[in-house]
Amino acid sequence: MVKVVVLGAAGGIGQPLALLLKANPLVTELGLYDIVNTPGVAADLSHIATPAKVVGYLPPDEGLKKVLTGADVVVIPAGIPRKPGMTRDDLFKINAGIVRDLATGIAITAPKAFVLVISNPVNSTVPIVAEVFKKHGVFDPKKIFGVTTLDVVRASTFVSEILGDLGKAPSISVPVVGGHSGVTIVPLLSQSTVPLPSGFAKSDLEALVNRIQYGGDEVVKAKDGAGSATLSMAYAGAEFAAKVIKAIKGEKGIVAPTFVNLASDKASGDALKKEIGQDLEYFSAPVELGPEGVVFINPLGKLTDYEKTLVQAALPELAISIEKGVSFIGSSK
Ligand code: NAI
């Protein structure tokens, strides 16, 4: 039995994500929560002939508490998305408070659930969830994840486009490490499972890295004020959630890229800190998952000189964003 809850379930990401989770045969209950429209979304999805029982709640009558009761996995896409000209950090003012309040609900009602944070800025909202859990004495670093899967999905797609064969996209895997915004997104293209064409020029490589780092801006621009990535994010979020669910059910060898607390597995976390040369509290990397959460954080491995530069360029912004999330809870009631 696996109960998955989506907080922000009526939104641009929330609805297609809920659809994909309803289609996952391993999900036996799907709880939907938003400040608007969840009864309608739940009624609609409940007619789909798959195992998950769907329930939808709004804030009145302790809706958050009801939806979270018995949750094994909680996915959070609640919050405002970017408009043209905005960075993910510009969302902090509003989304930090939303994530804090939802995290408080999880800490009280479902403290043992896996928490998958989609709401931006992920580099700060993940520390916010962790700090709220610490305040409530229920912090388990193994179970709090920032969803960075979309960066990995984009990297696979863009590499397959360069190879002129979209059919290859599903088999292309590129580790994307660091964090989830701008320069903190570091694709390790030298480790792509399908290599780039031989003789791929340095300038083309730099353009590809830039496209992966700022791929979200292409969508924000094309949507022209109507939001940011929703459908590709729902796909990526469902993919990550599916891996988490498989790990919970005991499947071995599940590895997923995600932004985690480096104390979640002390030995591998410390080794990664050594690799990057900085004592950061959070970093995103391919992580092995088990029934209790993080099992092992994969090392970055062999990097090119260019990739080493990219990792170093990510560190200052990452440190600032992490600290911003931590001190938000330190300073908020
Ligand atoms: P949206 O505006 O379409 O949907 C957000 C939903 O959250 C709305 O239905 C809203 O009613 C709900 N909401 C607001 N406050 C809430 C609260 N206190 N409790 C419950 N629900 C609440 O936005 P969209 O496009 O779905 O994006 C959501 C978030 O996901 C944004 O922060 C966006 O930046 C982020 N995002 C993250 C990505 C990633 O790779 N991690 C990629 C794309 C977007």
C-alpha cells in the first residue's frame, strides 16, 4: 500500500502530475490538496480505471491534516511559478512561506513520509522543509529531496537532438549535479551514457551547458507570462516519484538525481564535500535510494577541467541560497 499526496494539486504542475501518479499502478491512494479546485480534480481523476483511490481536500475542516494522514510520499508543487524576466530566487518571498506552512503540516501529521520538493527556489525550499522538521524534532535527512529531475530530462533530450535522434533520448543519461537554478545546474556531459559526437567543439559544449542551465527560461519565454514548465515538470516529477515508490517497496539499485542534505549518508556525503572542496550542507547528485530513503550519494567521479570550473562556479550561489532557506526558518515564527 502506498499513499502519495500532492500539495498544490490543482496547479499547472499539480494536475498533470496527479494524472501520472494516478496512472502508476503502485500507487494505492492519491491524496490531493490545494487552496482551490481539488474536489473537481479528484472527482475527474477518480474515474480512471487504475488502483489508486483518489481523495481531494481544501483548507477548511483540517483538509491538510486529513490529506496527509497515512502519507508515505508527499510531493510539493505548491507556489507561484516564474514570469519572463524572473529568476527562481525572485519566487522566494512568496514560496518560502507556502513551503514552510505545508512542511509544518507534514511534520505534524506525516513526519515519516518522503518529502519531494518541486516548489522553487529548490536550493532554498529544501533547507526550509528540513529546518521546519528540525524545529518539530522529526528531521530525517534521508527523506527530504529536492526534485531536480527536469534538468536531467532536459539534458537527455538536448543531447539526443544534437545526435539528430530523439529516439535515443530515453537511453541517454547525463548526471546533473549541484543545485537547481542557473549556474548551480552542472551537467556532467563527459559522463553521458551516449557520448557527444567526436570533435564536438568547445563553444558548442558551452552552448549546450548553457541551454541545460537555462532551459526553463525557454519555456517561461514561450508561455509569455502564463507560467513556467508544467508538463515536462510533471513528467519529471512522476518519474522521480516512481523511483522513490519502487525504493520504498524494496526494489534494489534505484538511483535518482536529487538535491539532498549531505548528512543523509555521512560517509558518502563527506566524500562528496571533499570532492567539491567545500563544506556545503546540500548538493544534488545521483543518489541511491532504499526503503528508508538515501542509502548512498554517488561521487562526482572523473571531471574534465571545464566541468571542474562549472562545479566551482556553482558553489557560492548554492551556499547563499541554502543559507537563505535556513535563516528564513530561523527568523520566522
Ligand atoms: P501554478 O500557479 O500553476 O500552481 C501552483 C498551485 O499551488 C496553485 O494551484 C495554487 O493554488 C497552489 N497553492 C498556492 N498556495 C498554496 C498553499 N498554501 N497550499 C496548497 N496549494 C497552494 O504553478 P506551477 O506552474 O504548477 O508551479 C509550481 C511551482 O513549481 C513553482 O514554484 C515553480 O517555480 C516550480 N517549478 C519547479 C520546477 C523544478 O524543476 N523543480 C520546474 C517547474 C516549476
